Amino acid sequence: HVNNNDAGDNYWGNSASGALIINKENNKILVGLRSEDVNEPNEWSSFGGAIEDELSPEYNAKHEIYEETGYKGEIELIPAYIFKTPSGSFTYYNFIGLVETEFVPILDWENSDYRWITLQELYDLKPKHFGLEALIKNSGDIIRKYAK
């Protein structure tokens, strides 16, 4: 399932985006368990994917959330950590996605499970996808602001 980007790196295309969803009603965080059918399977992650058709990172993140969770409601995206490979061949735009209330995701093939968790549970969660680890490390202040 590896789709090399222009530089031959093992990423889906040259750029991607996604969001760590936080529910404003109870400050819980939504994570998905990556399915057997994706790179880095069986790891907890945020929701996102490759940017296609020159979409903006924001639009793509919302589209990926809809595709992977079925969520159609309002979502406020707050820019967070931007990951770039050392070669500069791949960029991942992270957002914190604020939703009004907890919802039951309708998962597609990319995730096999989900959890709404507290901030402490996020820190304790194992195994975490390297992208989620990097987001927590580099944008922990933003996450803590909304997930108390």
C-alpha cells in the first residue's frame, strides 16, 4: 500500500493533512486505531490523509475527517504542528479540530476502532502513530488548551 511521493519516500504523495478532534462539550479527544490495511497498522492516530487535486490543507483535513468518521457537522480547525521530511519532499499539516459535541464515528476501512479519551489517556495511549507522537510533542500547548 505504499505510494511513493516524487522523491521516492514512503509517504502517500507529497503532502497530507488531518486533525486531532476535540469535543468542546466535555474536552475529550477522538483517536482512531489504524487498520491492517494502512501503513503503520494497529497504532492510535488522528484522522487525515493525502492532499489530492491541489486542495487546501484545511479543506482536505475536513474531507478526510468526513471520509474516515462520517462526521458532517461543524468543525473549527486550529493550525498546529507542520511535519516536514528532512529532504522537504513531504509535508503533513496538523490541525486541532474542535467539534461541538461527541459523536459516534462511522469508520471506513482505514480505521478498525476509535475512542473518545481524556488528555491523560492521550498521553498514556499505546501504541501511538509517530505522527500523533510528533503532534503531542510539538503542539502540546494547543492540545492542552482545549482538552483539559
